[in-house]
Amino acid sequence: MISAHSARWDWPRWLDSIAVAAVSALAGVIAIGRKPLWLDEALDVQWTHLGWHDYLSLTFRSEMGQTVWLLLLKPWLSIAGHGEVAARAPSVLFAAAACALLVPVGRTLLGGRLAGAAAGLLMACSAFVVQWEQQARTYTLALFASVAVTYLFLRALRSSGWWWWLLYALVGVAAVYTHFFLGLVLVAHAAAALTFRPRPGRPAVYAGFTIVLLSLPAAAFAIDMSAARGFIPPLTLDGLTAELHLLAGGRWAIAAAAVVGAALVAARVERWKAVLLIGWLMVPLATTAALSLSHPSFIARYLIGVVPAASLCAPTC
């Protein structure tokens, strides 16, 4: 039974998340059906008309990078219909859930209720996030997976048993199959775990091994497909700055605040928290930029998993 005392203290925290989710959902539903489905959206929706055998074959043969999204989309559209609003509604829900869950993540990492609420609200109002929550694509699901797996990582670090680490491993694998680039967020988690004291024991090791083992097919697929991304131009300085500008929601002030905030975080919080936050922000960006020198892949939407980290760092500026 929940005591009156715990209820009195828990409700305001949940209200922060609920309010942030409401802002995100409102931003997403405004004009959500005004534009017709564009090519990639239309393909995802059209594929759901296939039978399950053909649908699964297509998913694992050529669309493994959005496996979880496609597995959710087909049953949803069979219930809700195949119109623009129905197809895009899950993206709104995933974005709202990501913003809501970022609030407790921010409270844990930054040590204050206001910091968590500010981070969630900043992400909810991001033009980049709103853009993708109005499209029937995997990207806001990837946003939610990035926050959810980090939330579970924080819970697992402070647990003494197996349950949270098992849940973390399962969601970590799901995150990789939501979008391959989320694997780089898990690299930041590994770095933070190595600096956490007391160092996590066998459950963390087994969780990491499980994620690596079950992600090997995704890694092989990504390597095979890297040479086929002919639509992505070679990385240039202008191209890099353009994609970073998109990630920042079209506002350089937010990007600058995130960078300055990351530096302040490094000086103010515990070492493992700083490693987690800065790694969450920088490991995907730096790794993708480096890989793009030979295999162009630096596209803002692929890196949507870093937006929560930027949203956490920016308000600390």
C-alpha cells in the first residue's frame, strides 16, 4: 500500500512528466494530417498490407534497421486504418513518452526536479522532434528507446539484483533494432559503468554480453548496407554543420547551450554521470562523423538519439 506521505511526494514528480508529455503531444498533433505521406512513410504503410510471412521477410531482409517500428506498425494500422493521422499517431505517442521519461532521467543525473522538467520541456518544443513526430517513421520510437534504455541503465546501476539488468539488456537489444545508431548510446553506457563506484558486477557483464551477442546480426546488416547508402553525399564541413543545425532544431543557440552545458556538467556532477551525459551526446556524433569519412552516414535523423542528451545539457548552461 502506498502511504499518504509517499503519494504526497510522488504525485508532483509524475505531474511534471504528464505536463511535459502533454506539451509534446499538443505540438505533434497540430497539423499532423495536413501533408500527404511522403515516399518513405508511404512505403512503410504500403508494406503493412502484405501478409505476415512476406512482411517479416521484407523486414529482416532489407529493413532490419527499423525492425521494431515495422513490427508495431502493422498491427496498429490493422486497427486504426491506413490514413495519414492514423499512421503518424504512434510517432506522437513515442515522442510524448520520451519527453515524459526524460524528466526522471534529468532528475537523477542533474540532481533537481527543475532540471528534469526543463530538459523534458526543451525536447518537447524542439522543432526537430516535432518534425519527426508528425511522420510515420521509426525516429521518435528511436528517441523513446534512447531515453528508456538510459532510464533502465540508471535503475540497474543502483540495483543489487538481476531484474533491472535483464530488463536493460532486453530493451537495449530492442533499441538497436529500432535504429542501429542507438548502439552508440549503449557504448556511452558502458563507459559510464566502468567509472561507476562500486563497479557493477556480473549482472552488468551478462547484460552487456547479451546485448552484443544479439546485436551481431544488426551489425552485420549495417556493414553490408553501409556501401549502399548512395543517397548520402560525402561528408563536408558545410554538410556537417547543416545536419548539426537540424539536430538543434534550427537554432544554433541551443547547440551552443548544449556544448557549454556539457562542459559545466563535467565540472559539477559525479564523474560517472558526466561520462554518461557527455558520452551520450558525443559518442554517436563523433563516431558517425569519423565513419562518414569513408562511408557517408552523418544524417540528422539517424542521430536523433543524442537529442535527449543535448536537452539535458542545454538547461545547465
